[in-house]
Amino acid sequence: MKAQVGDRLVLEGTHVGDPRRVGVVVGLRHEDGTPPYEVRWLDDGHAALIFPGPEARIESATTVDGSA
């Protein structure tokens, strides 16, 4: 998994009833775009360092904003 600043990190719920969480990648720890990522969650504005698991996916910023 690789990301760039501005991409969205989407975490699907792992249990029935768990909500989906969406955050914006605001920082990278590695120049090649590999985890961990600094993410600001859209639902509460909280920032966290995330090591995404198998329930996560990256949505490119260009796809999200319709530029591509």
C-alpha cells in the first residue's frame, strides 16, 4: 500500500455495525509512500499515526476530487 499527502485512507468496519472511517493523509514517514501514515479523520478532526491493516484502502486524491 502506498499513499501521497492528500489521499484518503478508508477503513472498513471489521464487525457488523462498525462504521467506515475516512481520513486524509496529512503526512508520510517514508518518502516511498509506505505506512505508517499521519491521518486526520474527517468525522472528528483527530489526527493519528496509522499502520493500516487489511480492512484499509487508499483512494487517490485525484480520484476523490474528480481531477483524474
